[in-house]
Amino acid sequence: PHIFQLRSDAPPEYWWLVGTGCVLLLLNTFAWVRDFSRHSRLGEGSVLLRPTLIMISLYWVFSAASLLGMVYTRGVQFLHCIANTYEALCCLAFFKNLLSYLYFTGYEWTGSSLINIQLPPVCCCLPCLPKIKNSRANLRRLRLLIFQLIAVQATVEVFRVLAVLDCSFDPQAPKAYIMDLLVTFSFMSGIWPIIIVMRIDYERINRYKCIMKFLAIKVIIVDSKFLARIF
């Protein structure tokens, strides 16, 4: 429905949901401003600053896109395109921060040791995977898995936006389910190298509780993707 139709025909429950979304977005904005200013002050001049600022903006971007999608329903697919592409960029920022942290702790990708890659989400379906050397060539391959997530996510979302503009988008069509499976496979492949790198120095990285925070964000995002298909 058009935004003016919603204004005149929407039930009272809709406005309660919109009001709740506005309150949550306001609280999220305060938290974002606080974290943004704190990290900008503490991390001034650090190579970790820019990726960190990108990551802490993820919640605000998703909150704003969700609220605007409730009000402007005709643009919801475009808003999802922005939020999901930004999420993929956050995965790259997180991966870059992990590599920077390992570099500061003295870890080098020289090929002198082995890396365990039998980790989620492929450890259950591919238990025969061997360990790989910590070479720069393998590091580039891990980084390529992140880039494919950005490329696939952005491409699929752009096609969906074009289908909506062409009035041919059907979320129940077989093609839509195939695209969902493609994005899910790409998403799992994209978070795999992040988990691999986190496990390299798990003891020290785990002190910052970033693994649980990362998994919590991913559970929320994956859950939102499945809920979008149901409702």
C-alpha cells in the first residue's frame, strides 16, 4: 500500500509498532553516537578505527531500514538492499580488524604453521577437510570468500530491486527461493574465513567477548532473513 493509504487505513496496532520502532531507533541512535564518539577518541590514528566505526553502525543501519520499511512499504526491497549489502561490508571490516590484531600480536602468514579449517559452518558437512598452511596465498583465498559475499549479496539484492520496479517480483516464486538459497550459501561461505581467523588466537581474542557478540549478531540477522520469508 501507498504511504497515504497506510495513514488512513492502518489499524491501531500498526501505529503501536511504528511508535515502538521510533523509540528503539532513538535509543539506538543515542547508543551509536556514544560508541562512535568514544571509539573516535580512543582509536584516533589507529588502523582499527575505520573498520570499527563501520561495524558499530550496523545496528543503526538495520534499525533505520526496518523502521522506514514499515512506513514506506513500496521501498522496502530497496531498504533491504542497503542493509544487507552493508552487513556484508561489515563482515569485511571485521575480518580486516582480526588480521590487524594478529599482525600487532606478532603473527605472520609465512606458511610455517598449519591452520585448522574444520570449523563451523562447514565442519559438519565436510569433516574430511585438511589443515592448510598459514601462507599469504591461503590468506588471499580467505579474503576472496569475504568478497564473494559482498558481490553475491549486492547482485541478488539489486536484481530484486529491479524486479520490484518492473512489477515482476514474486517472493513465492521458485526463483526467489533459489536466490535465497544462493545468498544463504554465500553467507555461510563468507563467515567461514572469519571464524577460521578468530580461532588462530582464540584465547586472547576471546577475552574481548567478540566471538559471542559476532555470533549473536549473525543469529539475529539469519533469523530476520527466515522471518522475512515466513511473513
